[in-house]
Amino acid sequence: NQNPEKIPSSWRLTNDMSNSEYRAEPRAQCVECGLMMSNEALKPSKLKRHLETKHPSLVGKSVEFFKRKENGLQMQKRSVVSLTGNSKCALKASYLVARRVAQTKKAFTIAEELVLPAAVDMCREMIGKAAAKKLLTIPLSNDTVSHRIADMATDIQHQLLERIKSRSYFSLQLDESTDVTNAALLLVFVRYRWDSSLHKDILFCGELPTQTTAQECFRCMDNYFKENGLDWQNCVGVCNDGGASMTGRHHGFVRQILDRDGCNLKTINFIKNNAVNSRCFAKLCEGLEADHVQLLYHSEVRWLSRGLVLKRLFELRNEVLSFLTERNSPFAHYYANAQFTAKLAYLCDIFSLLNLLNISLQGRNSNLFFVADKVQAFKRKLALWIKRAQEKWMDMFPLLSYILENSPQVKISDLVSQHLSQLAVKFDDYFPEDPREGHMWIAYPFSVDPTKNYVALPSHLESQLLEVATDSTLKLQWGKLDLGSFWIAVSKEYPCLALRAVKLLLAFTTTYLCESGFSIVATATLRVSLCPIPPRVDLIMSVKQAQVL
């Protein structure tokens, strides 16, 4: 029967406009039982048989009845699609907020207590109540946020491990520290090649159960490598803080990898250790209109350097003298002595210069050549300062120069010269040779000539280096790419030569990332007193936050 009105009306073509598959190829569906049928089942005889056998009570119903059924089915589909879409959007929004919480290192409860109510208030005023009501469906409880961060950290770690395994070589940067909960942590970063550049990420943060010895650190890392299928033979460099436990010749961390394959601080403590003394000193400084009202504690913990402590003490030396005199402290007479004040000024100057060197070496993109340039420059400055100190010139030390101008009777040049000489010897002990020797071709491939300069390369790679040096297309890329990306680009034509360069560039030069990571973990761990999370769980989540960040 070719008349559409005669075809059983229980079959209608439904079209879900939210899905391109349905728009491209609509399928027939029974408006009563919801059964989906193939094109073969659309024959009038088969449609009629379905109506009479499956829904005999509907035989003879009007077309309007089946149209109402069709409209009801379409409305039901749209509701399901809408709920599904809203659920997905709420889930994604929950992850986005959790990521923000992790990046800002805030307590997890801030999402439910501040972020969500604030967002609801803004939407209600700017958009309307309907939009504000939708925001209330976003799950942002304390536990939910912690789970979201853990999920993201796990996914990031999985991606990172896949990246490392897909490449042959990587280098490590590691350090250990004790957090505010007295937990000993081992923090490890990794640098590896990915796509057209060198990347660095946090590899893992493990808790050392007992001691922080090289054996414990290696055992912790070795277990992680075994669990995740990493090979020590692919590790081309390890950077640490230079401690004896790490660099020991017989039992140090690196050795195990290879085998397998005074007075000023007493003054500060006298004032800071006693709460009454600290408050009285602050009151005295306010009365004297001093620039500062508190001294800084010296600490061996990161980011609190001796230079900052000594500088603050020097700036408050007059206030310290007044305070110590009032308290009848045995340290008072030191600050009335011009010779002692000159020594304090010199210490402030030399530690400030050392801090500037330290800061210049920090950064996420430093490499061997950048750090070696800075260190060699400072060693030359030391030689110049020794010469000038022997000639009684102290203009390179501004605070000391100021004291000497006002106290010409002070004689300190010999002492300064002696100390600078000892410092120069220490630098020579730490940096006995120039690590750039034989490797300058990596930093300057177009100016180092193997026929005239020493390069640590076999003859066949020297020939490749000459080809690179005369390649005009590579020379155009030289100024546009960083050192790592340039040699990765060279690897397409000269893989062996580029591999030598990339291996050296992979190595970390400082523990900057570990220091930054410990700062993040320490900040996040302070949430223990703010959040209803057990300390050990909070420590783990602090590490997860660091991974997401």
C-alpha cells in the first residue's frame, strides 16, 4: 500500500539532533516499545505484523494517538540527553576547579566553602537563577577535590612514564629533606627528550622510612624504577646537593648507580628565642623608627640564607646595641666595637655576592654551559678582589667601604684578603676543572673548528661536525631555537652527533627544581591544621598537588 496513511502508525522515524550519527542516518523506532528496527523491517507488511502481534490493543488507533506517543518519546530522549550533558559538564567543571585548587596550593575545603558559593552568587546576579542552580550540581566537597587531584596526578604520572620509556635516555635531579611533620622525603625530577625539545617534570616524591642515607635513597628510587619498568642504564646524569652521602666514592648514591650499572647567630637567638625579648625588641625598633622591627632566624633549611640574616642584623645593629645594653647581655660590647662592625659588614657583602651567584644559577632551563660560564666568571672575580684587597681597596664591598670611611682606624684588608683566598681555594675544590673542555662544539657548533680546537669526539663525528658547521639551513635555525631544540632538529640528519650533544644537555646542573618542589610540599603540608585530613594523607596529597602544578 503506497498511501502513507495506510501504513501502521506505530512506526515513526526519530531523529536525535544532538548526535550527528542520527542526523546522517535516522532509524525507525516503535513509539510504544522503543524497539529499533533495520531498513528491512520498514516494509509495510512487517510493520503491520509487528503492530498486530506486539501491540494488538493499539490496532485501529488514530494517527493523532501515535503522534502524541512520538512527541512523548522525543521529549524523553531530550531529557536524557540534557541530563547526560549536564552531568558531563559538572564532572569536567569539578576537575577544573580541583586543578585550580592544586595550582594555588589552597586547602581543599576552599572549593566547597568559597569558590562554589561565590560562583553561584555571581551567576545569580549576572546571568540568572537558572544558571546559578546548574552550578549547584558541581561536586566540590573536600573528599571529591582530593580524589580529583589524585586522579589527575595518577594520569600525569602515567603519561610521564610512557614518555620516558619511549625515549632512550633521561637524567635525574634529586634531593632529600624533612618536612614540618618530620617526614623524610626524597624528591626526584627527570629531564627527557619529547617531540622537538627537552622537557622536565617531577618524577616522584617518596617517603624515606628510616634514615636519609645514600643507601635508603637508592633503595627508594630502585624500587620505583622496578615497579614502573624504568632502566638505570638509560640514566645519563644525576644531579644532587653535593653532600657526602650522595657523592661518596664508596657508598654514595651515584656510586651505587654506577655499581649497578658563630657570635652573630648567638645574638639573634638571644633575642628571638624569648618571646618577651622579641616583643621588647620590636617595640624598641618602632620607637627608634627603624626600617625593620624583627631579626631573621638563621636556618639550614632552604630559602633562608645567611646573607639575608646578616644583612638584617647589620641594618639593625644600632637597635641591637641599645637592646642588648638594656638587657645587660654579654654580646653588647661587640656591637660597640668598630672592628667587629667592619667584619659584620664584610660578611654581609660577601654573602650577598654569593647569593647573587646562587640566584643566577637557578632556573628551569639552565644547562652545563650556562652554569659553567657563571662559575668561571665568579672565580675570576675572586682573583680580582684578592688583588684589590691586597692593595687596600675595598670599593667592591659597599657596606664595608661605608664603615671604613667612617672608621678609618679599622684595619681589615689583610683579613679580607686571607678569607677571599680561602674562598677561592674552596671554589677550586668544588670546581676543579672546566666541564666545557672538549664540549664547546655543542654550544658553538658554527665557530668551533675540529681542525684547530680540541673536541671530545671520534673522527667520524668530527667529520659530521664539520658538515653541521657549514650547513647554511641549520645556521638559520640556530638563532631561533634553544640549544636542546637545535640539536634535536640536527638529529634528523646527524643522529649520532646529536645524541652526544643531547646526552650532555639532558644533565641537570642544580637542584633548583627540588628546592622549589620542597617549598610547594612544605606550603601544602601546613594545611594539616586547617583541613580534616590525616597528616599522612595530607602529605600524599601535597605531593599530588606538586605533580599537578
